[in-house]
Amino acid sequence: MSSAQSPSAAASAGTSGAWQEKLQNHCKTTGMRPPVWNILSDRRGGRTAWSSTVQVGGQFIPARYWYDGQYVNNAKEDAAEVALQRLGQVPTPASPQQQRYFGTIST
């Protein structure tokens, strides 16, 4: 695994999204240092998968998923969303085991 960026990945990594902005705003309003993103790559067969970590509050928080190079910004968004969940700023989605189905069952 490396942290090198391809030219297209570097270009898409520069654009900020909603989760990234929310995380930056949270850090600013709470007096924390600004978040720092790291882009990761992993060669998989003939392709390269890209992901991200974000350092916030002394923690390195990884994105949940790996992405194609043209979607590197999605990896940064994913890491920012996970960071906000860990910081208690957004709810953590329910796992399939936690979801309940409501309604009537007819026999």
C-alpha cells in the first residue's frame, strides 16, 4: 500500500464535499485542529483501489470502502462521515441486525 496519488486522483482529491465541510466546521467550532486527509492506494490485479484516512482529534479514522481512482473524493467523504459518527455528530446507521420491520403479520 502506498500514499502516492495519480494526477486524476490528485485533482479529484482537491474538491471538498458536504461531509468534509461538516467535519472542518465541527473542528473549527470546537477548537480542534483542522482535519488532515491521507490518500491511500492498493494495487489490485491490473487496477489500483483508492481509499482515505482522516486525522482528527488525535485519531486516524479510515474510510469504510475502497474506490476507483476517479472517485478519490468519495473516499475522503466516506472518512469524514465516519469521523463525524465517531465524534457523535451524526448518528451511526443501524446494522442489519439492529433493523426491525414493523407491520402486521397475517396468518
